[in-house]
Amino acid sequence: MNECINILIVDDNAANRETLESMLIGLGHDLRFAQSGEEAMSKAFENYPDLILLDVHMPGMDGFEVCKRIRLHPVLGDVPIVFTTASDDKKSKLDAMDAGADDFIVKPIDGMEIRARVKMIIRMNRHGKLKKLHSELEDSYEETLKGWVRALDTRDSATKDHSEKVTGLTTIIAQRAGISGDDLEAVRRGALLHDIGKFGVPDHILRKTGTLTDDEWVIMRTHPQRAYDILEPIKYLAKSLDIPYCHHEKWDGTGYPRQLKGVEIPLAARIFAVVDVWDALLSDRPYRKAWTTEKVIEYIRTNSGTHFDPGVVDVFLKMIAERNI
Ligand SMILES: [Fe+2]
């Protein structure tokens, strides 16, 4: 792919500027020129070049000073800068790097060499831009997820902070169970969004402090299916569906929504089921006080093999004992 970029050529000597122009013109880039450090600064801030070829020795502001000032700029600071100079000594090269140069080309400049260097810098710069875009995209995904969770926590104030706490514990146990990389990230997102389906449960049921009626339970129990319906069309969350969709399944097949049994239940959801109950029972609810740690451990142990996966319970209780929670 031939990419047209904006190159600023800075040299106080007209012949040198023309030489560089003749060497680069065939590459199809947009070439601009400055004949002093001062002019380089104003053109750089005017045009935001993608690359600067910068002469070192110029009357007035020299190349080192131009480079240092550009590096301090919040937007232009990362632009690739290549020094062009007649000095081939070690000190000049070290000074150039110290000033923030990316590369150093010695005059007289060879046409093949400068073209090759320009192409390489464009490639590296494109890679850097892609990486930056990718990380910005990841950040915005994360902020969106946290926004959903905050919105849900605001509606369901009884479970405030529950999502954050269970996400941390679930991720640790998943890691111990051998889940890693992208799969672990999918588990983390799934845990964070585990009750996202409650968006579809009306306030008078979600915020009710008394016992739910049978009819209300029917509606409450729709939240895993609602989570599936919300998340399934979102491509980057497709791998995170296991927990929101399956966290109320039980090891003995008596859970919901699909009555999955044993290892039919995805591992992430089996891990989450233990952590979810652990955190819920240790917290005050409008309808009951928090249980003691000993009582919760006893409950989890008693329900191992019926509600919970016995293998997960073993790992979980071992971790609780080690961490002295
Ligand atoms: Fe739930």
C-alpha cells in the first residue's frame, strides 16, 4: 500500500533541500520545506508533518533545539525526526539521540538510503499508530462495560460493589484453573457483566426488600436469558457469555435457565457460581444480615456436588484458607 505522508524538510542550504526533494519526490509524498529552525517550528505546528528531516547545523535555532522543543509538544511530540548532518562523529550521534532524534543520516546523502529509511519509518509509525488505536479501542470497551455495571448497580443498590468484588475473585480462581490470555479476559468481562440481564427485570421486583412471589421469581429467573439476548449480538463480548448466561445453573442439573448438568456447565460459570454465593452471603441484604465466614464456608461445603462443582469448591476453599479471607 502506498501511503502519502507529509514530510517536512529542514535545511538552511537551498542545494541540500533541492537534493532531498529530488530524491523523495518520486515516492509520492507531500513535501514541505523550511530554511531555518524558527521556520521549521512554525511549519511543524501549522501542518503536523508525519516525518521531519532535520539539518543539525543552522544559524539561529539549530536542529537539536528544534527537536527538543517539538518533543515537548503534546500532539506533535511523537513525530519521527531524522537528523541530516555532515558530522559523522560519535558525539554528534549521541547528541542527536539525546535531543530525541529517531535516526541520523550523514551527508552527502545517498538517494537509495534515504528512500529506504523513509519507508521504514513510515512502516514503524503505522505500526505505532495501529497499536495506539487498538489500545484506545480497548479502553473505550472497558469504560462502556463499567458504565453498564454502574448503571445496574445504581438500580440494584442492594448489590452495590458486588460486581467488582466477584470479578476479582473469579479471575484469580480461573487463572488457578489454567485459564489464561484472551480466555481469562473473557472470563473477567463475563464476571463483570454477570447480572446485565437484570436490566430487563422491572424495578418493583429488582428492588423489592421482601420475599418474591412465585410470579415475580419467574420474571427474576429470566435474567440469564436476557443477558444472552443482550450480549450475543456484540461481537467482542461473544466469548464472555458463559457467566452471564450460565451462572445460575447447578452441578446437579436443577438450576436455570437450561438445567445444564456437571461439566455441561462452562467452567467459568461453575467458578463464578461459588464466588457469587460466597460474596452474597457475606454481605448484608435488606432481608437478612451478613453471615459469618465460617457459616458461608460450611454452606459452600455442604452444597458441593449438588449446587457447586466439587473440584471448584476444593480450589476455592484452599484459596480462602491460604489468603485468610
Ligand atoms: Fe444472577
